[in-house]
Amino acid sequence: IIGFLDENSLFRRLGYEREISQLKEEIEKYRADYEENTKRLNELNSNPDAIEQVAREKYLMKKPNEDIYVFEDNK
């Protein structure tokens, strides 16, 4: 009876284990994102060409005699 009705029942323990597993996966995802963003930030601080690339791709900036064409996916 204690194994099924108690606050430490088998069902709750399995639910907690599943939740812990999901949270660990989420932590790993955020850790990977953090490492990637840190690497990108270091690159932007040390490489002026990377700054130009971000300005062109994200903010659609261009040089005076250039034309920009933007293609969008319709997915």
C-alpha cells in the first residue's frame, strides 16, 4: 500500500526520474548553446571580417555600390 499511495510511491519516483532526465537534457542543450555563443563572441572580438558578416546577414547592411537580394523559405 505504501508503494502506491505514499508520497514516495513508485509512480511518483518514476515521474521524478523522467523529469530529472528531461532537465539534464535541457541543461546539456543550454551548455552547448553557451559554448557556441562564447566561441562566436570571441570570434567577433578578434576578427573584423566576422563583424562584417553579421552586419550583412542579420542587418542587411551593404557597401555603397552593392545590391542585396533576400531569399526566404516558405516552409
